[in-house]
Amino acid sequence: MHYFDLKDGVLHAEGVNLETLAAEVGTPTYVYSAATLRRHYGLMREACDAHKGALGDALIAFAVKANSNISVLKVLGQLGCGADTVSEGEIRRALKAGIPASKIIFSGVGKTDAELAFAIREGVRQINVESSTELERLIAVAASMDAKPDIAIRVNPKIGAGGHAKITTGGAGDKFGVPVEEAMDLYAVASRSAHVNPVGLACHIGSQITDLTPLESAFKVLRQMTETLREQGMSVTRLDLGGGLGVPYYGETNTPPPSAYIAMVAGVLEGLGVEAAFEPGRLMAANAGILLSRVVHMNERTDGRRFLVLDAAMNDLMRPALYDAFHDIKPVRPKGGEAIPHDVVGPVCETGDTFARDRNLTPLQAGDLVAFMSAGAYGAVMSGEYNTRPLAAEVLADGDKWAVIRPRPTYDEMFAREPIADWL
């Protein structure tokens, strides 16, 4: 579900005309829909509340890595959403957006001592521990601060899933978490420590998962571990179930809805008496954003290939280059005509700067606007300035209102970040 629709022949973001917006802000520009963010959070909240008996007061903690814009986080935070973070910077962004520390989870395999200390000082909800060495370091940091933070042990259940090998995180060879046996031992070590308070287990097996079966298998592992730990006299009150539920980039209709996902989780956890946490990222943000781009020109070669050259590039939207990811590409003002194959590319000096091969599109010409759909997650947040290209602007639409929520930097602003060595 999203709120990007044609009105009077022109694509709009809610009530905002994208032609008008592009004329004022320029391109490439990310545009987010506040209504879509609110709807997606509402669907998750409704589903969780319907299964309160099995899930407790479930926390929905948006995965900040999916879209870390502070205004996006603020829209969600105002609804009661928490934040799943993987760096001090993401914790700071969540706090800046008004999300209380009591709703912030700190995950990640490479937390520094300084980041751990910061999380403890801010009083985050829990720190997810991902290795024995990290637990040792956290205990030492907490002891130096005379603190006792709540923690969860992240389990690697050797069940990997996801839309691409690079976003599978629960397989035996993946860097995240620890195997079941080691997790049980770490939980016991943590329980004996005076400087950490183990409250639960965590698990996240991958991203863009469109089959509930591997998720259900992983959650059953967590249930069994919880029961065993309790039999051994230890307290387990929370299960952090991560995120990873996929979205229909191709317009699929068989992608499990949040209601089915939550119902499955409730079935696994029924009677266990734990408080669940969910960390949706893509599920909340992907369809809430588009990347608006303008056609530079059409290069139709003598060998018959048609290259549609856009002003957006791989530095603006990395997913196709990284994961061969698919994004629907729509004209902002459709003109009709026969759809014919195009290679859709950007201006960066890399063959990898290709968004689509042989994509059937109706005729477009220089100056026309197109929108990359479902670009609200892992879009602007992964962008860079390769080829000295300014970052794309970001805009939030909310009804008929819109605002620039990250301006496009000027070249002077870009160069000001690079002081020249004083001996040159």
C-alpha cells in the first residue's frame, strides 16, 4: 500500500504534484509519504494488539538503517514506534527524532567500547550482544560505569533467508550472532555477572523474506531455548524477533501481509509469557518513498539498443548495482504509446550504473520525469557522492504539504568539508 497515485494525469505524492515539486527542488530527489508510513505502522500495531496475549506489550522498533532521515523517524516516533539501531549515530538520530531511549534497541556485530558506553549512559532499552568477546567488553565497560544494562543474546539459528545472499543474516556462515549452544552458555555467563542483566534472546535471519517458513523455524528455536533456560533457573522475559519481512517490489500478490506474519509469531509464542519486539525496516519504509529523476537524453545506438540516460545514478540508488534489485519505473506524466525495451542507466562512469536491462517502457524523451517506486528503504540512506555528485535531496509529503527534509548540498558545501593541508 502506498499513496503515490495519478491525479489529472500527473503522479502525486499524496496531494503533492511531483512535476511542481521537481521544478522547485530539482532532481534527483527522494520523496516520502507520511501517510504511507503511518498506515504501515498502524497495520503492524493493530496486528500486534490483536495478539497481545501471546506477544505482551510488543515493541515495534523501526530499523533505522532502512531510512535514517530524522523527519521519517519523527513521523514514526510520534505514533509510538521505537528504533532498532546499529551505531551510536543511529541512536543519536532516534533520540533527535524524539524516540525515547526506553524504546531503542542497540544491535550490531562491531559496537565499540565508546558506543557501548554511550548506549548505557542514554539508558537504551537493551543491548543485543553478538559474541563472547563483545559480552566480555560490555561487562568491563558497564563495570567501569557501575551500571547494569539490560541485554539480549543474539542467536544465529543456522537458518538463513532473504532476497539475496548479501542480505541473508542467519546462515551458519554469516557474521551475525552466535550458535545456539554458545548462546546458551553466554546467557548463563551473563546471568552470573553483576554488570549486565540478561532479559532475553534476539534473532534476525535476513531481509526481503517472502516465505514465513524459515522465520517460523527460527522462532521455534528461540522458544525452545527460552524453555530450556528457564528450566535451568534463568529468567527470559523478552524475545527480539528482528525484521526481514519482504515487500512486493514486482507487484506480487503472494507476499505475506503483516497480519499473517504476526499471527504466525503469536502461534509460536502462545503461552510462553514473553514480550516480543519486532524490527521492521523495509516493510515500513520501502513503499513510502520514491526516487524522482529526470531524463537527460535517449541514446539509441545503431545496434538497436536504447539507453535511457537519467540524472539519477548508482550513487543515489545503490540497490540495483549491489543486489540486482528491481524497482518499478513509472513516468510522472504518462503519455501512452507502445512499451519497448530500454536499458535504464545513470551518468556515473561505471557499467554497474545500470538500473534495468531491457525494461519495457513507453517512449520517454529529454526532460521527462520518472519515479523509481518502492525506494523509501535502503535508498537515500546508502547514497554517496561518487563522481563528486551532490547527494539527492529528500522531501516529505504530508497531505497537501511538503518540506525539504535534507537539502541537496551545493558544491561549495561539499568542498568545505575537505580542508586543504596547510603545507600545500
